[in-house]
Amino acid sequence: MREIFHVASVEDVLSGKVTDVYFTNVEKTLRLLGINPRVAAEVRASSLPDQWRWAVFAGLEEALRLLEGREVDVHALPEGSVFYPEETILLIEGRYLEFAVLETALLGFICQATGVATKAARCRVAAGERLLLSFGARRIHPFIAPMVERNAFIGGCDGVSVVLSAELIGERPTGTMSHSLMLCVGDEKTAFQAFDRAVDPEVRRVALIDTFQDEKFGAITAAEALGERLFAVRLDTPASRRGDFAKILQEVRWELNIRGYRHVKILVSGGIDEHQILLLNPYADGYGVGTSISNAPVVDFSFDIVEVEGALRSKRGKMSGKKRLFRCPSCSNRSLLPWNEDTPVCACGEPMKPLLVKVMESGRVIVDLPRPRDIRSRTMREISHLDL
């Protein structure tokens, strides 16, 4: 396969071949010295990209599959949990050479997954209850499309567009039609009616209205062509034609309403992010978000040894010793404390709850890994009180 596509195989990743070379150099040196200490190493992010105040942890399942069969213990935040800068989100304990060459891959799994999930969650917060779909697969390498769309889903998207991605997360793919349909047919009304006849009845009828006409006239054409069967119109207007995009949406809404098509929703796609969502919310009923989620900035997690053979030891700029993360169930205050300290009592008087859960023991996963929809439910609970 590598002779055709520029990708690593599963075996390459699990064997540690996808590693920065300095880890193989360290491994050779420690073996020469006969040193293989038991260490505790933690994963944390000292800051978040783009001035994000919070993030959503993702990628844990793949990280555990990477470590499976290695003599290590792992504590971690449940996937889909909100976290903040400087908090320990994952702790690994074991002989260092058990996982030294896996650090690169482990960070790769969680850094990108967390970035995607967080960007989707930010779009979800901005959109509120409006429909939110992942449309970004064409902007990324196809081999990672299922990973990206899984994390877009658990971060808050209601659906994903790629067929394989949907299969892997146990959902139905969601999508409408492309401009190519209208271009091949040559007439929007004929294309809308043919789409209605061709596509399965359970698929919502969403008409893409900006191929040939002004958007408000395209909306009228779609509504008259499909009537009550039309669920929504979608605007994917290119930036060169947008002008005041909110005003265009307002016009479309007016023209549909005044003709009795109040049931028809307005969906928007093309260059959408959480900031544009806030501007378009007065008129849009849903969004297809592509590049801003699929190419979300990674969360720059670090992986640091904090104990060696039980002794407190860390590099400069890091706090030594294992740590536990707590949250108050009443007021949501959080606290990061040394591992062996007693469970703290919040300032409000409520005992705090530990957030890190033991998920792996001696290389064996000891918890039931949740389905993507269950992870998404956790994310929705945790971001429900947050803003951007």
C-alpha cells in the first residue's frame, strides 16, 4: 500500500516505526546502559490555540489501542471531557522502554483529534440548537477522513458526510446535492425534481440554490418545484458573490415566508466557522462546516516524565510528581493536586470529584469504551454552560 499512497500501515504505527528518530537513539542508549526505569509520564497542554479558553479531549480510544499489550497503566479523562490549560489529562506509568518509541504516535492521535473535537464543539456552542453538519472531508487526506469526522461528531456535529465515516461511528451519512448535478442537467428545477425522484424517501430534500440564479430566486424555484417535500435550501455562495451574506439570507427567508414556505429551512455552507455562525444565526437554521473543523488547529499537548522510580523528577518548566484533577459537582470549580493528597473540599463546601479514571492496567483496557454517540452526549453536557 505504501507504494501507492504515502501513508503508514497499522503495523508501522504499533511497532513504533512512526516515531521521531531521537526516541530510537534514546532507546539504544538506555539499553546499552542497562537502564529501564519505571516512570510516570503525564500529558497536558500549557496553552490552547487561537485563544480558546477550553478544549474537548478526544483520541483516547486510539491512544489506548496503541498502548494495548504493553506493560503500562493509564489514567485519563473520559473522552469528550472539557479541560483547561495546564491540567493533566492523561497519565502513563510503566517501564520507560515499554512506550518510549510510541510517544510520537500517541501525541499525534490526541493532538489532532482534540483540535477537531474542540473546533466542532465551538461551532456547536455558537450554533445552539441549529443543525450542524461536518462537510470537511475533501480538505484532508482521505486516509484520516474517518478519524476527523468521528471527532467532528463527538465534538457536536449532528452528522457527517462521508459514507465510511458514518459507517464507523454507527450513523447515517448526511448530505444534500453538489453543484455538479445542476451543471450536468443544465437547469435547476429539472435537477431538483430528478433528485427528488432518485433519492431514498428518508433522505431530507435539501436544494442547493446558488448554481445559476440569485439565491432568493433559486429558493423560490426549489420551493415551487418540491413544495411540502422540500426540507431546506442550502446556500454555498462563493466569497466573491457574498457581499452582505446575512442580508442575502434575510432576503431568502422573506421570499420563502411571503409565499407560504415557512416550513423550508435555510442551511449555509462554505467557509463557515464559529464566528460567522454567530453573525448568521438570526436567519440560518443550520450549517455545513468544512475546512474550519477538518483543518482545526491541533492542541499542542506535551508528554513529560514527572517521576522516575518513585522519585519526583521533571525537566525545567514542568511540575514534578503525578497529579490528580478534581471538579466540584455543584459549582464546577477545578483543582489540580499532587497524587497522594486527600480529596479536596470546594470553597462552596462540596467535596470535589476526581476526573481522571483508570482505563488501562498492565496493557489491558479495563473500562468499556463508549460509542461515539455516547461520547458526543458527554461533550454536549459538558459544553452546555460554556461560551466562546
